[in-house]
Amino acid sequence: MVVNMITGLVLSSFLLRTLGDTEYGLYQTIASFSTYLVLLEFGTGTVMTRNVSVCLNNTEPEKRQEQVNRNYSTIWIISLVLSVVIIAVSFVFYLNLGNIYANSMNASQIKYGKNIFLFLIVYIIVNYLTQNINGLLLAEEEYTFANIVTLFKILIRVTLLLALISLFRYSIIIAMVDMSLGIIAFIVSLVYSKKRYHVKISPKFFDKSIFVSSIPMCIALLLQVLVNQANSNVDKFVLGVMMSVESVALYSVVQYIFTMFSSIATIPVSMFLPEVSKNMAKNMEREDFTDTLISPCRLTVMICGSILCGFFAIGKQFVSLLYGAGKTDAWLYAMIILVPMFLNMTNAVCINVLDIANKRLVRSLALTGTTIANIALTVLFIGWWGIIGAVIATAITLIIGNVFFINLYYIKKFDIKIFHLFKEAYKGLLPFQMIAGAAAFFVAMLIPNTFVSFLTGGVIYVVISVPLIVLFGLNSAEKSRMKKILRRLHLKK
């Protein structure tokens, strides 16, 4: 995540500066449009993790491998059928790109955009199929391999793009590189999973009962992806249609910051699914079960709260240094949507409860209503206020759907002590992060030089927040774990 964050920031700045607003904005416009195809994936990777995890925890050892193969093959067959559907829908989209972007692109841009679209389709399909493999690895609590593959893919991608874009300033190269690396990652992951876990993909293992039982969660994840796409990509899509590709280029900076923040916040969600599955199988008292969720929630607050408050303190200087003084509005736009996203992700580990209980559909249906409102508000607000209108619409949707309604459902259905969970998650962490962020912001604001302001504000934030959190914020268990980590790093005896 650290490598991805650093290289991603450098790369996005390099691409925007090298390609220019028009070329980079064109790529972002087509890329944001193509991502709507993931609506057809039905979240089979997550279903794979859920099914295999439940199978490993509830199946007798002698029957375990056969049941894993049945789940693995069933989900794979579903995915291959959906891949064919994605290709068919992509062809229809390809033919209609000219009509969709007739008001914001000229004929040559539309033709160029179609070529980019073809490479993106292949990347989307191979990346989709790779998610099935990673879903199996996650269920087996194999966290290392997929991350190693991702790490190498990130490093190779950055190296290739820096070299190729410097020589050939065409955004289609981004799509070509992503497609090529996606195919390689898929092949490597498939070979590893078969050799490591001896899983088999065969029509004879297709299980109708597994297929039927997976339908509610697949539909729920379809709606979930619809919500995520609307909250993250509909803004760029509408801006591309109603305004210009240059406005999409500016918003892509906001979107990258938002996506990076969301990706980091999601880490505990997927990692803790096996543990949540085990705890739910124990039929614990609800208060005791709520306590098991506090640790991953505090992990999220510790990481994401630091990023959010740090970005508040020196985010404007950060954006200016990376993307230029003309893009500093992205700091304000990003803050507007990062705050509700932080509230949403604080207890996002509870999503695993819905998955194990096969109740994700309820959450998705609730969020679908707010998504429809988000689309309407985005179109309306962009007409009134431009880019900031799109940001405000997304923020409103996040607060109403992802924060209020979802937590209400956790309380009513599962009797999870949400207020207690939030209180314990923020205790000793968020107050100190906010104090450090405010202090760093006001000091940095007084320094005219952008680089010095950024450096000074960052140092002040770290110097204030870290000692306060370590001395007064961490509980005894967290301090003990921190000491163990430091010993492993040979930083403490």
C-alpha cells in the first residue's frame, strides 16, 4: 500500500504534467466510462472468499477438498459466463461512444477513445478473473502471494509508464501497459493457486445448490458495485458529458486521492473476514462480539485518521507540489468527500458480518436508493456550481446511505453496539490526530514558500500526533503489539 500510494502519486502527477489536461482528461473520461462494466462482475471474488471460508470452517476434514473444488468450480463457471456477457455489452458500448460523447469530444478524440476502450476491456476481464483466484487465497488466509504479485505489478507498471510516456506522449500506452501486466498477473496467480491448494476447475464440480445459495450475495454485490461506481465515477462521467475533458482532468486528481484513501481504509475489511467468520460460528453474546470488532476499527482509525488529518494540514501544498498551482482546488474538493468516507469506513469491518450471514443484499438495496439520489443531485449540482457540485452530491450520498442507514441496520438486525464501537474506535486516536492536524495547518499557512510550508507542516503533524497517540492513545494490547513489531524490526530490545 505504501509503494502503491507513493508511486501512484508520482505517476499521476507525471502523467498529468506530461500528457496535458486534454490527453490525460480523455483517458480518464474513457476509463471512468469503462469501469461501469464491472457492474456485470457480480462480486464473484468476494463470493469466493465467503463460500470457501465458510466451507473451511464448517466442513469435515475428509470432505473439505471436494467441497472447496465444488465452490471453486461453480464460481469460476459463473465468472466465465459473465465474462462473455461483459464482452457483448462492451461491443454495444464501443459502437455508441460517439453518440455518448458527441457534445464534449471531436471526431478524432472519439476514434482515439475507442482504441483506448478496447485495451481497457481486456484488462477489466483478466483483472476480474484474477479476483476469483485472490478470493480463494484470502479464504485460505494466504495474504502474502497476491500482495507480492501486486507489488511487482506496481513497480513494473510505474517503470514502463515513466519510460514509455516520456518517449511517446499518448495516453493509450497506459491502457496497453495495464492490459499486458494484467494478463501476466492472471497467469502467474492461476498457476500458483492450482499448485499450492490443488484446486480444480471442472464442469463436473458445478453445484446447483451452491449457485442458488450464492445468488442473493451476487445480487447484493452487483448493487454494491453500482453504488460505488455512482459515488466514485458518475461525477467524471457527467463532467465529461456536461462540461469538458479538462474538467475531468482536474476531478481525476480528486478522484485519485479519494480512491487511494478508500483503498487503504478497506485493508482491514477483507483481512478480517476469516476471523469474523470464526467468531460468528461461536455464537458469542452481542456485546462480546462487538468487542471483537473494535481492534480492526481502531486499526482503520489509526491509519486513515492520520491520513485525513494530515491531508487537512498540508494537503493544499501537497497538491500544488505534485500537480501544479492550478490544481489546488482539488484539496478542498477532496476534503469534502474524504470526511464522510472516513466515517463510513470506520466500522466497515462489519460488512463481513453481512457477508457471513448472507445479508449483503439488504445493505445494497438501501444504498441503491441513495445512489439514484446521488446521480440526480450530481446532474443538478453540476449545472449550478460546476465541479464542486459533483463533490457535494457524492458527500451527501455517503452520509445518508453509507453512514446513517447502514449503521441503523447493524443496530436493528445484528444488535451490534454501533455507538460503543465508534466510541472505542476513536478513543485516544482521533482527538490527538485532529489537534495535530489543526496545529500543523495554521503553522503551514503562515509560510509563503510551498515546499517549506509542506515540509514544516508535515514535521509538526508527526511530532505532535505520534507522541500523544503512543503515550496516551494506545491501549495496553496495542502497546504490546507495537513492542513486538519493534523487536522484529530490531528497533527495541
